[in-house]
Amino acid sequence: MEPFAGSPSTIGNHSESFHRQLNAYALAAGAAGVSLLALAQPCEARIIHRQIGVKLFGINHYEFNPANQSTAPFLFSGSFINQTYGWWNRVWMVPRAASAGVLLAKNGFDADLRPSVVVGGDRVFGEGVSSGLLFTYGPYGGGTLKHHRGNFSFNQTAYVGFKFSIAGKEHFGWLRLKITIHPFPGEKQTTVHIRDYAYETVPGKSIRTGQTEEAADSDEISGNPRSASLGALALGASGIPLWRRQEKLSAAG
């Protein structure tokens, strides 16, 4: 009678092959665990990106609350004066907490940022000149389409960099907006289109304006063979030969 698959005679006949496969499996399983541990930190990192689609015109207010906290860390506030002798538009982005701030330009006003600008690090954040004034528009306050107070231009998409606190820890983010001239009447009034925003969930980690996803791991970008080795091991027993070749190349380099 033929022995069944798990009989001692079968195991004895194939013990060398069996142990080689078992050792390879154990090594691959352990390496996969190492790989998962190595990837655990990047997987926890996440950028929150949300659409808003808010329009502010005239005397309007909007509480900007990136993380949906009990108290919004920022307030957008609009003012519109329409008198017979002149008219004037103003909009502010006002930090409402000591830990909140807007990225500032050299002139002290809120900075009008382009895409891919780093928000974080040693950049200067604060309330800004005139309590966070973004712009003015209208002859009453000395502003026209080409000349007004504040850094933000009309009819152009722009970014605002900001920081705020979650559970006592500092986080960085960006907000995208566009300021247009609203035809009421005679193009006197402005409209602020607040499009979307994003912030980094890792405390103290910088983010670039317009960035909505975490950047690739630095090892992958630089071509570090160690990162590739962990990936090969995660393949299981079939990845062992590849892992060995990569380790030899790494040692030779």
C-alpha cells in the first residue's frame, strides 16, 4: 500500500527538500514582517484633501475648519461699502487661535503662493498685516483693479499656506482660491471662490501647495537597493533568489 502524504517514510525520503522549502518560507515570512514594519510609518502618513466650493461676496463670512474641530481655527470675513462717493471691498483670513497662522510674505501680508511652494519648516506664519487682509478693491480705500492693498491678484488662482493645531500638535496645509470682479453693478464687487484645501496629518511635516498625496518613499526615489531587497523578500520563497542577488550587488557597491 502506498504511504499517505504525511507518513514518516514520505517525510524521510523528502526531508532535505522539505527543510529547504521550510527554511525559505520562514525566512521569507520573517522578511515580509520586517518589510511591513518598515512600511508602517509611511502608511500612517496621510494628506487630507477636501473640496469646498464656497463663494464669498459682499458682507460674507466663512469659518474655515480643516479638521472639523469644535472651534474653527480661521475665519474668512468680507466687507463691502457702497456709498454715493465711493465703494470698497475687503476680505480677511483671520486666525482665531494662538496656534493658527497664515504663511506671510516679506511685506507682512498673507502670501500669494504659486503651486509646489513648501508650507512648513522655518517659514514665517502669523496673523498678517491688518488682521490678515488678503486684498482691498475700490476707490474708497485707494484700490483699483491694478492697485490695491494686499498681495492677492484678481482673476488668478492662488494658494494660501496655513498652520493650525490638532491635539496640541502643529500641522501644515494649503488652501486654493480665486478672486474675481463680480458684476454688481458696474463691476464694483469682488467674489472670493474658495476651491479646496489639504493638510498633512503628520505633525510638523511640511506640505507643498497643490499636493494631495504623500510623496514616494525616499529610498525608492534614490534607488536605494535596500528598499528593493525588502520588496523582494515580501514576495515569499520565490523572491529569495532575487533578494540574494540584490544583497550581493548592494555589498559590492
